[in-house]
Amino acid sequence: MTASTPLTPSVWMQDCTWEEVASYLEHERIVIVPIGATEQHGPAGCLGVDSYVAITLAEDVAQRTGILCTPPIWFGDSSHHAGFPGTISVRTETMTHFVGDVCRSLAKQGFTRIVLLNGHKGSNLPSLISAVRGVHEEEYPGVMFAVADPLHLAKSAAPSIKETNEHHAGELELSHILHRYPGLIRVDRLTNASVDFDEVFGGFVGNDLFGPAPDGVDIMWSGAEQRAFTPTGSFSSSLGTTDAKGKAYHDHIVARLCDLVTWMRGYDGPIGGHGPGEAAEKRRATN
């Protein structure tokens, strides 16, 4: 895949001037909003793992497709990790309002295809989906919003890359960071520590984010309770962390996100960019 000709001096909006962003909007209307978290990732993973995941994916996709990224959002819904020092969490409703305001700002300026790229696998999704669903339904029906997450983007590839069950602070996400930011993984602190999911969650919560799951439920736990059932913070083994796994995982997700950008650019369907009934009327007029 060859890189597109850049429309701005940097793929990062914070590094551009307002005039450069205005010029970008004359040619392109897609923007990526990278969203992560600052929370514990076991003894080997830095606190910024989820944010670095969102940042590196966004940057690679932007460089290959020529689109812009907003400044990253470094904080997420992380209260369940709050029993570990360094974790900084925002309330679910705070995140919903904050992300909604970011999207309103972008939509008001003329961005009509907004991709929220979540590096905090799964946990931020309720806030993000709630935020953009409301903005799209009630304020900006002409804007297409997409919420992207490795949890879904890597479903087909992850099982053939990983060697054990993958959960928080596991081998896949640490391999990803090792590949892109090798100095941020403490390879001498990789661990076989894991959570006994059957004992803690009674067989109702799966131990593999990319594997078969039981007929189950979502069970909430506090930061203190997490510290009790996983003193290291690791939910699955990280001993299999390698650069090669991280590269395969990263490249697959980037390719899928580039496919998303291509699809968004050519999209002329009923979602975003049309008022009620306008899309159907347009199709009838061209037939």
C-alpha cells in the first residue's frame, strides 16, 4: 500500500496551523480521534499502553491515507484499574460529554467523517458509542461517525498470532507496544501471572478477548477488588511477548483501518451526508 500525498505538513492537527487545517478541509473531510487510557498494564507494560496503541495506529493510517488526526486523548474509563498507582480515570458520563464536545467541534468545522479510534480495548466503548450516537441522532445527522477498536478489528487475525489466551496486559497488546515503542515494555518483568476467571467470575466471563466466550454476563469490579484478584495487574500471561507478534497484529489492524478510510471516501449511502429520505430520493433520480 503506497502512502497518499499529504495535505498538511503533519498528520497531527496540533502540529498544523489553522490555515493548514482549513486548506485540508477543502479537499478532505475525514479525521481520526485517537483515544486511549492511562492505567496499569502489569509489571511489564507502561501506564500509557492503550494511548500508545491508539496513537501508533492513527499515525500509520494517516501517513498511508493522507488524513488528519486530532491530538490524542490520554485518559479513559479506567476506574476498575484504580487500585494501582498511576492509573488516572474519568467517569463514564464525563467521557461521554467530553468526547461528544470534541465531535461537535469537528463537525461544526466541516469534518463529515469522524473515526473514534479506541486503544482501550472494550472499556471505553460504552462512553464513545453513547457520545456519537446522540450527536449524530440529535445534532449532526449529516456526519458519519465510526468507533474503531482492536477488539473488533483484529478478531480474525489475533487467534493465529497469539499463543495463549489474551486479556489485559497480555502478550498481544504488549507485543504491539514492544514493536512500535520497544523502550516502553520492561521485558525483564514479563510474567506468567494470570487471573483464574472461573474462580473469580464463576464461568460467566471469558478469559480470552479474542477467543471463545461462555454464555455469560458482564460483572463489574472495583479497583480494590482487581488488586485483590490480580496483585500484579496481569490478567493473562505476557511471557510470549515478541516484536514479530506485535508487527503482525499492528499491520492487520492498520490495513483494516485503511480499508475503512477508502470506504468512507467513496461512500454514498444513507448514513451521513443526507437528510431524511434524501438518499433514497437521490438514488431514484439517478435510476
